[in-house]
Amino acid sequence: MDSRLSNLAEQLAAGLMARREFLRKAAVITGGTAAGLDVLRTMAHAQSGPKLRVWLFKSYVTAGNDILAKQVENWAAERKVQVEFDWATFGDREQKFVAAIEAGNPPDIAEMNYQGPMRYRPALRDVTALAKDIAGARGGLLPYADRVVQLNGQYFAVARLAFGGGLHVRKDLIEEKGLKMPKVYDPDVVEVAKKTQDPSKELWGFGQTLNRSDDARGFLQNLLWDYGGSVWDKDGKPALATSNLKANTAAMQFAVDTIQKHKIQPPGVMGWTDLHNNEAFMAGKLVMTNNGASLYYAMGAKKNPLYDKTQVILTPGGPAGSFFFAGAYNWGLFKASKHAELCDDLVRWVEDEKRFEEYMSACSGQAGPVYKKRAEHPYWKTNPNYEGMKENIVRSVWPGYPGPITPAAVEVEAQYILADMGGRIVTGGLSIDAALKEAHKRVEDIHRIRSRG
Amino acid sequence: MSVPAASLPRKAAVSGALGGGLKRVLGPDHRLGYLFITPIVLLVLSLVAYPFTYAIYLSMTHKLVGLPPIFVGFENYIRLTWDGFFQRAVVNSFIFTFGSVGFKLVLGVIMALVLTSRIRWRSFWTGVLLIPWVAPTVVSALNFLWIFDGSLGVLNYLLVRVLRILPQGVGWLSEPGTAMASVVAVNIWRGFPFFGISFLAGMKAIPAELYEAAAVDGATALQRFRHVTLPGIRNIMIIVVLLSTIWTFNDFQIVYILTKGGPGGTTMVMPVLTYETAFGAQRLGEAIAVALYLLPALAVTIIVLARYMRKARTR
């Protein structure tokens, strides 16, 4: 307690001072102290420069996270800016954005995933000039990335990178059996899986859950395209169980067959989350699994003996071709920020080619290109696995394909509609036709609701 | 001198009666009474009444993140009523809640009976049995996620490799039946010590003379349990069941960590659906409608049980 207040309290206790006098003097002392502290705080702020709240994404590739944080810190030191960092993860990213935006207290700048620009558009600043400027100096945006960050010609984020990935294959087992790397799911993946798996040793040919997860969502989305189907038609209208019904049925039939007919997936695969296939692959229980580059990175970082025995290849295709969606990560700059120019400057700083190269080199293929020139970087030829990851990204399409990307298309992804559909067939006992119709109804609902604004 | 209330206008009479009542109870310091209750009234209004009323309002809106709410009346509730996913979540919530509470009740009684009997190291066993209750739910759920894992889990390892009961591992969290049974089992494991400890306290409060008298009258152990123990802990039972029903119905962590409502929505319960609608779909109005949908049913359950309890106490 302040010594002056203690003295007053003693005088009051000894009956030397009236209560009113005590209250008056105590109020003067505490009020004066508070005012003084406020002045000091203002002076301290004035000396230390503006403060920027920066949210970064904490990916599984920790080396990349560290480099990005360091680059932001260097920028802050150079510009004499205070930076308040916060990290979002796969598990809490959307919750943090929702809470911050609804509370009217978003960060100044944040690293968002592909869903960010469409979902948080009302809170994001139009950064068309900045985005075009950065893209122009790097040969322009790759088509999929361009669609992720803009709507009707207005850019709501600046593209940064795409998570590379592909089919992770145990090349030692494939070579042992004298087989070729699979190019299509049916029959290649099925045959390779059947010939290499050994359930008695708990080694399974293929590990790909259809349970509620990003892995299932990505796999099923790609598969629908591979078979010539899609959730959407060319005009951006729901087409899961209408014009695309036949192709979608064939795609879903294949997905379900991998579990029920071909029996190339491990028991319990329908209970998997995004981490289970990583763990199973690293434990030597899978021959093939689709995953992001983080799996390859983790094997290298943990010195897993399977690291050198793993090949990452293009995601297999189907009768209509081989399709892939690489989610473009991007910088969202919020309208509420009072430091718009600093935010622009920070984006230019971290997207500087030298700095991005430093970051990319630490990311083991996870910092895939969103700009045409970055796709030509020699880094991608330093490891055959990186090249597979990059090629997947370069040919990437977008949510909503073959139609435009829309907030509804992004929400269908975010709500795991396709994964739920897979689950309803495999574990709920629904026919493929019924599950497609059930999911179609959900998509129509989303389309109707999101069309309101 | 006080003015008779009857001679005042109605409003003044009411306030006068209230003021008079307070004055009678608190004496000359009755004004201080208002001062003391003001903070709690403000607290209740700002932290309970306002958010609750606002939640009801939001549940009647179309509210997307970053955009102002648009009032849509009961549209969210009507849509949910006919939504298959929501309907399944309601059914799952009841299966999860009553399945869990039923088993917890039985296990709790058994635990309390064992701990009231003459066993060695009773305090030690009491402590051991309390571990599930005191362990953080997230930690327990993550452990069970590993235990139930189809290919790397310890449960399948024990059943297939060590005990050789099963030829092949079971997908505990990947089949509709076993997934629901698994999440219920974890909830039971976590919750039964609360029942047991509460019943134990109740049983210890039953006078020993009642058991002695029953024994003298020739009552068997089962009869003593039925006619002495059960009536003695009835009120505690009602309170514990009531509390556990509310907690289990609102349990989010166990289901979310173990299955996220999957596979195929077979373990989707109301709290997880609320969360998914709010943060997955980002439809805040609809999410609140999901959360509030069954509030009247729960409120009625609570009122009925509370009344029953009061009646029992009066008797």
C-alpha cells in the first residue's frame, strides 16, 4: 500500500482524522497516482512507436514458424514498431477469428488459410492495389491462388503460399514387389495396395479416412473431380445429386470400396482424425496415404527410418483426370487497423523474395508457390519429393470448381459436408444415392443462406 | 409517524410496503440494504439476464461473422426441427446422457456401498476412485483417444496380442455402435466417482440405529438396502442425478476430442453441433438456436425433479 495511504489509515484508526477527511485525502492521493501513471504510460507509448497485433499460423513445420516470426521481429526492429504476436493453430484458428471479429477487436494483420478471404470478407480491407503489385512483380498469381484471395475483382488478401502435399508412398515396398508408382486410384492404387499390404503384420495398403477431417474433405473433393463430378456446376449452383449425380456416385463408390470391397484400409480408419494417418504411416503400418508436406517434414525432423524410403508423388487421378486443391495461405489485413500502411509494409517485407526463399528452404516442401515465378525456383528440383508436391500445387483448382469460388463453396468445405457424406455411407449404412441426396440438401441450404449476404 | 398504506395510491402503497418491510427487517440502516443488494442485482442483470436475453434474440436472427444480424423470427428453430442432422444430434444427446447417467448411478451406489463396508485401506481406495473425477477431462479424453485407437491403441493390443480374445482389432471409434459406447464409457469412467462420493456422504449420515433396528426385525442385507439405505440417500440421489444430467447433456470435451461427432454423425451431440455450427459453419444465430432448442425440456425436467425433492422433504 502507498505509505501516504497507510499514514492516513493510521490517523483514522487513532481517531485523529474524520472519516470524510480521510476519504477526501485518500481520493486525492489515489487519483493523483492514477493520473501520473497514465501520463507515464502515454509517454512510454510515444517513445516506443506504434503497436501492431500480428497473428501467425503455427504449422507443424516448426522451423518455418520460427523463421517467419524472426522476420517479423526484424521488421519491427527496423521500423521501430512494437509487435504483439499471437499464434493460431489448426485447432483454434477459426474460433479466434470469429471471437476477435465479433468483439470488434481483430488483429491488424493475420495469416489466414484459404477460407479466410471469403469468410471474413466483411472485416477485411480491400487490398487490390497491394495484391496486384506484389503478384505483378512475381509473374502473376497462379490461377487457383488468384481465385482464393479475390471476389469479383476485389482482392481481400495477399497470397503467400500453399501447403504442398501428395500421395506418400513406401517406395521400398513398391520396388520389392516390382510395381510401378500408381497414377490413378482405380485400378493402380487398389492393385499396389493389395499386392503390398500384409494385414497379418498390420501393414495396410492405403490409409485414407472418410471421417470428419481435413484429410477426408480433401480426398473426397479431389475424387469427385477425378471422376468428372463436383459439388457445384459451372454456374456455381449445387449439383451434387443433380447434374453431377452419375459421376459423383462413381467417385463415392470407389471411396467406399477401398474400405468395404477392396479391404485395403486398416480397421478403425473411419475413426481417424487428421493425425492418425501420419502416425500410422510413420509407424510403418501404411503403404500409401495422401497428406500434406508436414508428414514428410516430421519424418525428416524425427529422423524416422522411413524418411528415405518414402516418395511423395502426384495425387492419383480418375477417369476425368487428376485434380487437386492446394489451399492458399494468405495475409488478411483488417479494416479496423489504425496502421494500414505499416501492415502493407510488413507484407512487402516478408514477401520479399530473399526472405521468402529463406522461409521456403526451411519448410520441406510445405511453402508451395502461389506466384508463377516462385514455381520456377530451383529449390523445387533439389528433392524429387518436392517436385511432386509442387506439381500438385501448380495444377491445383479451387473450391467451387468447375464454377467460381464463392462463400458457399468455402462453407461446404468448412462444414465437412463431403466427409459427413462418406461417414453416412460407410458407418450409417446409407446408400450412396441417399447420402448424395442428403448432402445435396445441405449444400442447397448453405447456398441459399450464403446467397443472402 | 407512518402513513397507513391503504391511504396511499397503489404504486406508492407497493413501494411503501416494500420499503416498510425492509425497514422493519433492517431497522434504521434499511437504505444500506439497497446499497448492498445493488451490486448483485446489477451483476445478475449484466452477466445472466442480458446475455441470456441477447442469446434468445440472436437465435432468431441470421447472423454471419462480421455482419449485422438480420431478424428472421423462428426460422432457425423451424429449420432445425426438420433437419436430419439436428434430429440425430437430439437422439444422440439423449442416448449419451441417459446411458451415461444410468450407469454412473449404479456404479456410484456400488462404489459407496463398498466404501462404507469394512475394507482395508479405505481412504486409499477412496482416493484412487476419485482420480477420474479430479483428472482434467481433456487429459482423460486424449488418453482414451490413444487407448481406443484402432491400429496403435492399447485396448486392441491387449485384446488381440496379449489376451488373444479377438482375432483382429476393433475400430472402437469408427463404428456407429462402438463409437457411441466408447464415448459413453469415457463419460461414465469420468463421472461415477462424483456419484459414489456423494452417496457415501449420504450413507454415512444414516443413523446406525436404523440398521440395527432393521437387523433386529430380521431384515436381510437387500431389505436393509432397499428400506433404509435408499430412502436415506434419496434426496442426494435426486440432486446428483439432476446435476449429472445437466452436466452430461452439456458435455462437449469428451465427444469432441474422441470423435468430433463422427463417424457419419453417429456421436454428434448437441454441444458439439452447437460448436460446429458456430465455428465451422459460422452461423452464429443458428448455433444459438441449437443450444437453446432443448432448454425448455431441460428446464421442465429440473422443475419436476426439484418439486419432487421438496415434496419428499416435506413428507
